[in-house]
Amino acid sequence: MQMEKRCDKVNWISKGRKNGMEKEKIIRQMARRLLAGAQPFPFGICRFEQVQPCLPCRAMQRIPQGAQSVLVCLFPYYTGAHCERNISRYAMVTDYHQIAGEYLERMCRALRERFPGYQFEHFTDNSPIREVTAAFLAGLGRLGKNGLLLHPQYGSYIFIGEIVTDLDLQADQPLVPPGCPNCGKCVRACPQGALQEDGSVYLERCRSHITQKKGELSDWERQQIRQGGLVWGCDICNDVCPCNRQPQLTPVPEFLQSAVAVMDEQNAQQLLKTRAYNYRGRNTILRNIKIVQEEKDEQ
């Protein structure tokens, strides 16, 4: 079995060299075709060893033995200003786990066919890979003070997905300079000081975290949701970032087609079927909707 696998590898390498195409070039061409919508999604490569140690999670079992490289793809999600929105931008669109997963799985199938004998496994969000670090090392953006990746065209409005493989690939180079403008606007704008100078987050003060808590909330927590005006999440550190001043619209058609900016008691049940916040359940969402509505009724 091992001999058969090795022969497969030798065969494709010989074929690739004969055609004058390096494996990285082949993969980038495949990415431009398969990881694309209105235009190709941002794509890069980093070394698996660069993102060690892995994060402990159940998905770690799927990492290919002898992993060598990580293919990183960004899925931008900015769908427009939507000043009327009452929900975080990332949650306005169909669950990115599903959409990104479908794109990455198609890519994996094509890679397995093109490079027989090698393994390709994709991950989104619930990943053993430190995604922001991997995307940075793959040359896809700079590291923001708020802990997010800052892409030159899409800002921080991006989801990150990756494919781990035992195929040995040459890595891309990180952008220079590596960091954000360091203006500190995100830290100063955080309403309760949840975002710290070192990029860490004090979760108990974070409005996004509070909207995701189940059960009864304290009066102070309810007040944070009322003042924030969002029934899910918080975008303040994103919205004040200079790198998000003029973000390009997402090239992912599924995100543009599915964007819903306002959630209420009438459409909540339907949206829950296809949105990333579904894991928190109906009661949590309806609770937040009522809290935000209370603030509007008093104005």
C-alpha cells in the first residue's frame, strides 16, 4: 500500500515537470477556478510547522499524518453599509461554516484527483489551525490590534478557511509591515474596555460575548445589549478601524444573496435555520430581540 502511494506521488511529479508546471502554480490555478465567485477569493500558502502548536479540539484528529503545508483561503463577507441593521455583519449572511465548507470540499476533491496519494483536509472556524496566524503567514493580511486579520481590500470583514495537506509546498511571504496602523481606535472605541492594549479580550465586558450568553442576564448585561442595539454580536472594533474605511463588497455570491440586515420576531425562526448563531438556540435570540425592542419603545 505504501509503495502504491509512493508510485502515485512520483507519477504526478513527473507529469507536472514534463508540462513545465510546478505544483504551487497548479494549485493556485485550481484555487482561482474553484475558490471564486465574482472574482477569485484571496488565497495563500504557509508551512504547517509555522502554525504549531495546534489548538486542542476534536477536529485535530483529521490533520493528515506528516502534514507539510496549509492552504489558506479568505471568504470576505461585507455586503454593504446596511445602516438599518440590528445584527453583526458576519451573522447577516448564511452560515459561513456551510458556505466556506462547500467551497473547500470541492477544492479538496479536485486536489485529491490531481495529486493522488496525498491527503487534503479542510477546516473552518472549529479548527486546530491558528487561523489568523496562518492567514498572516500566507501573505493574506496584517495582524490587527483587535486580534483580527486586516486584508488590504476587504479589511477585517473576512472568514478564514484552510486545507491541511502532506504535500510539501513553498510558502508565501507575510506582508510588510506585518502589523496594523496601531492607531488604537478599536481599543478606545470598545464601550466597556473589553478589548485590551495587548489584543486580549475581557469576555465578561464584551457585548458580542454577552449577546451569546444563554439564560438570564444581569441588569448590566441587558443594558449593554440595549445600548449596543444589536441582537447578535458587536461590530464596533471593526467599524472604527481605518482598514475598513472602504471595504470591497464580498465576491462570494451566496453571501450577497442571503444577507438580511434586520432580525425580528417574525423572521427569526426562519433565519435560525441557516445562520451561524443557530447553535445558541431560539430562546437566546428572542430574548435579545425583546431587549433591543425595549430600548426602541422607550425612545
